[in-house]
Amino acid sequence: MKCRYKILAAVALSISLNVAYAYNNTGATHSCDRPIFSEFQPSPNKYNQSFSEFSLVASANTTPTSINVEVSLGGPKIHFSPKELIITTRATGQFEVRGKLDRPVEHGFARVSVTAHSKPGCEKSDGFLVRIH
């Protein structure tokens, strides 16, 4: 009788292991190649006389219509949609993104944040701090 239980347990274990291997998701993973942002201007964390324009470069896999920039000056945030930004394609396929504030900031700090995606659900946010004195 004990032998039957051992055989039954061994069969049940082998079936459950096969079921587990059948649902292994190693072949079903979705790669997410997020955008990369670089060449921030004005240079991050360096002191500037004033701040009125910004620029950055987004990698070639970025969807340009998904690029949004937000400038925070400590109070209300200024939002730049893709239509309010100047987005040009470089020969390398990268995107140069430029924007201009309505009026220059003469002192304090500003945080420039950028968000974009390469494909839906594959989003990246980054940013930099601008010091003004």
C-alpha cells in the first residue's frame, strides 16, 4: 500500500513539473528599449546668469510625438507638449529637442524634466537641475 502512495506521489510531482515548464515565460518576455536622453543644455548643476532656453537629445528609438517637457521653477510648473517644442531629427536618427520660456529666470533653481516613450508602455523620465544666480 505504501508503495502505491510513493508511485502516485512521484507521478503527481512529475506532472506538476511538466506543467510548470510549459508555462515558463523565458520565450515570452517583451523587451523594452527605453529612450535615452543626453546633451542637456544648459549644463546640469552649473551656475548660469539666466535661464530662458533649454535643449536635449533623445535617442533614435524615441517616438517624437510622445516627448513632453516640464520646467519647475519652485511654483507652478510650465508644461511643453510636443507641439510647443522644436523637435528636429539629426542625421544619426536622434532627436534634438529645444524649448524657450516666455521670460528669462534671473535667480534660483529650475528643474527640467522630460518624459517620452519608444513604444506604448515603454516610457522613460529624466531631467536635470539648472542653477541661476
